[in-house]
Amino acid sequence: MNILVLGSGGREHAICWKLKQSPLLNKLVIAPGNAGTASLGKNSDVKPDDFQAVRKLVLEEDIEMVVVGPEVPLVKGIHDFFLEDPDLAGIHVIGPQKQAAQLEGSKDFAKDFMNRHQIPTAAHKSFTVNTLEEGKTYLETQNSPFVLKADGLAAGKGVLIIHELKEAKEELSAMLLDAKFGQASTTVVVEEFLSGIELSCFVLTDGENHKILPFAKDYKRIGEGDTGLNTGGMGAISPVPFMDAEFEEKIRTRIVERTIQGLKKDDIPYQGFIFIGLIKVGTDPYVIEYNVRLGDPETEVILPRIKSDLIRLFKSLAEGNLEKENLEIDDRFACTVMAVSGGYPGTYEKGKQIHGLDNVEGAIVFHAGTRVQENRTVTNGGRVMAFTSLDTDMNQALSISYDNLAKVEFDGMNYRKDIGFDL
């Protein structure tokens, strides 16, 4: 099978790494890819949200399946674009259509969906520039800290957690009046702050049937002890040690099954991944957010634990036969630690040569922000590489990742030394 993977991060490298293990794979093309994906297939300098360029690439390379990594092309409607083009309509797209992608593209849409289908989430209310004063009054009825979320995609930066009421009102005004997050904050969701431990649930669905993939926990803050600014993710662990059978059953019945049934009731077709960001409050799960693709860096611990053939799963999903597939999971822990550029998540430099990759043993290196320049692998982003290891013992898996991180270096390299500290 000829497959195109759209995206350039650690998630996409991990997807390619897993696809490469299948005997069903004939040709693998990645757009735009990175230095890691270049060793697995053919990188192509095409942007995932340039639909005409993607179309040209698909036809030139005789592509039979497109796996969409990032959220932007999905929210912009790439799946619909394929369905509406006679030359592309027969090609399988792994990723939901535009309407379903609103689960991630609009927090207001997602909250309405959860309310409609009795899916547990934080209490909330949405406001626009026309209801700004109502929003300020609503904040007065809420307890600190105050959570403000830009409705649309804001590259992971659209959520504010504020402790002072005065500041919360000022930030609400900045988001709505001053377009602090651009178009993303034309609507702002104000929601109740939930206190607990977060985890990620991943579901693969053909719209009728579904498979729950391994759970994971990621670490978003730049600093040790979960301090400092939010990032795209500094590390992840799967499985989640605090998951017991009772809690897992609550997630399955109250959240996953209601989500799949809700999509069917609302007549919203869905083919692809659903990433459900959860928080455990006491003994109960609540939904923080939906994403309509795999998470990063969770993908780098989830896919290494899946023993099943990923192309077989994708083919069955595209054909509506997912229930026939057996999902086999490795019982071992997978732990990943992300090496990032100096200054990230603030200002950082690119183009730093990466040394020591040939010295890595017993770990998988997934490239996130890298490229090949004059036959050298150099940095090309804030998050540069994820070091993933597997072992029956979580601490041993982490130790293998850290030992290998010590063998690799680039100017300004930084990573958290405490992934898993709270487990």
C-alpha cells in the first residue's frame, strides 16, 4: 500500500516508524517530514494545509491512504476536500471530516456536545464581544482560579488559569476586545477549575465501532515539578500507574461510549483518532478537551506498545470493519523524554548540529523538530527529539531513556530530569 503521512513532528515520526513495520506497506511519503522520517520514506516539501499541493502529491505518488497527523488540516476540512474531488474520493483518509473536527476546532462546540450527551466535564459558559459584561459578571460568581479558554485553535496557547478576579476580567477583555489570540478568541469559554491528576485517553473509531488504545500521561510544563510555562509536552508515560479497573470502566462507559454514541445520534461521521484529555477528580473522570488526532508526545509511548499491524487497523477502519480487528497491547511501560531547544517555549535558535545519535542503544529516538542540512542532522524546532524506552519496570524504562539522552547533545539542549516524578 502507498501511504502519505501529513505532518513533521514526533507524532508523525512515530506513526511512520509503526507503519514501516507492516508487510502491507509498499511506499511511504511524508509531507513535510523531518530528519527522522527521511530514513523511513520519502519526505516531500508540501504543507499539510495546502490542499492543492497535497492533491498533486497524492496523484503523482499514486497514494492509496492519507494519515493526517496535525489538527489544522482536519479542522480546515482536508477529509471533505478528498471526498468532493472525483480523483481523490476513493483514497482512504485517516482523520475526521470538518464537522467532526469541530470537537477540537471549537471548545464551544465540544462543550455543547458534552452537555447534550451527558458526558462529564467542568461547568462552563461561553461569551463573545457582545456579551463581555455578562462574562465579567459570570466571573464574579465563580471561585478562583478562573479558567479562560479561547474557543478556536491557538497552537496550545489559548488557555489561561488566573487566580485574581480583576486580572481574569482584564484577560477576558483582552481576548474578546483586543483579539489576544486572534480569530481563536472571538468566543471565550469560561469554565470551572477542576483539581486532580490529568491523563490522556485515545480511541480509534470508524464511527460505528471503536478500539480504546493505551492510556498515557504527559508532562506539559517546562520546569521540574510541573513548574514554569506550558509546552507542547516534555515527556509521557504509558500505561498510567494510577489506572485501576473501576476507573477505566468509568472512562469507558461515561465518556468513550457516550462520545461514540453521541456522534452517531448527531449524525456526525467519524473515521480516525479521538484524543480525550481527562482529569481524575477524586475517583471520577471528567473531560478537559477533545482532540481529533493523536497527541504528542503521547504517540511516542502509545504506538510502541501496540503490537497489532497499524495498516491493517487503518484499512479496517476505512472500510468500516474495525470490530473484526484484534488490538494487541504490550504490557510493558513505555516512557519518553523530550529534548528541547534552549529558550523553548520562548525564543530559541534553530540549525544547531545534533551529535551522538549513533551512540543510542536500547531506546527509540523519535525526531520532532529536526532536518537534514548538508548531510548533518540539525535542530529545526522547539521540541527536538523524544527518547522512548520500554521495560517491565517504569523507573527502569525512564532510566534507559535518560542514559541515552546523556549520549546526545546539541547547543542549548534542555530536558526535564523528573518525568514520572508524581507517579
